[in-house]
Amino acid sequence: MRFDVMPVATEKQILEASQDAQNIWRDYYKEIFPKDQLEYMLKLYHSKEAVKKQIEQGYIHMMLLLDGETIGYMEYYIQNDCLYLHRLYIKPEYRRRGFAKRAIERLENIFRSPEHGYQHITRIRRNLARKNKFAIAVYERMGFKKIKSVNIDIGHGFVCEDYIMEKIIQPKKVNKNG
């Protein structure tokens, strides 16, 4: 099985990423957010228009592929010395099989390698809902630590109660002997 990541760039890919996100969110987050907040967040963050706008603003959206089939997606942006992993979602039938870990490892390899020009990136951050116990445990197993608890007003009277989690990335050591 070949795991790969591919940038979301075309209208078709944007639509697919949006639809996948909405399906994944409705399934996964129904126990974490009230229905009205869930629907508001889907429109705010995961509509086709929202994804297009995020890409225009410099957010990087990536489809996660297994043997060419989309199994999830992730989105990140760079802020100073930090890669901010805004989203990482896996379709239900592919969860608990290590694909989130593989996606994080792929990002780490890119941002640790001097040949990619991102040596200034020293950490990965991710917000997770405090009620999302499963994901928190997954990220902790991957080396992320809770650094802060925040309440984020997202509008229309809704608040996201999150942990900010962080993982330090060490640059790859360059072998000076060749």
C-alpha cells in the first residue's frame, strides 16, 4: 500500500476536500459539538468557498492518499517558526491504522530537511477540542504536549474550548563528511 500526500489545487480537488471534510466532521464531531455549532463550523471552515479562500490566504491543503484513493486531508500554514497544523482528518474506515501518524511524519520530514529550506520551523502546533479525548491521546503518543488551554470565540455565540498542543521538531543533522 502506497501512502502519499498531494496538494489540493484544482476546483475538483477543492470540492472533494470540502465534501470529505463535511462527511468526516458530521460523523466524528457529532458527540463533541452541538449540532448547530457543528453546522456553523462546517460552513465557516469547510465549505468549498471557505477552502478556496484559505488557499488564497496561503493555507496549504493536502489530500491524503492510499493507493491513489483519498482517505483524508490536512491543512496547515506557517507562522514564524511554527507549522500550524490546522486540520488533519481521516475517513472513518481508515482510522486507527496509523495514517495520522504517517501524515505527521511526512510533514516533519519535509520541515526537518535542510534541502527544503524550512530550517527555521522548530515546532508543530495543533488545536484540539478539550472534549476530543481520542485525538488528544493520539497526538500525545506522537510526542505532542498540551501547552495551553484556550477558549476561542468563533462567532454567532459559539466558543471552541481547545488545548493548544505542540511538538518540537529537531532539524536533521547534516553529515559534513559527505
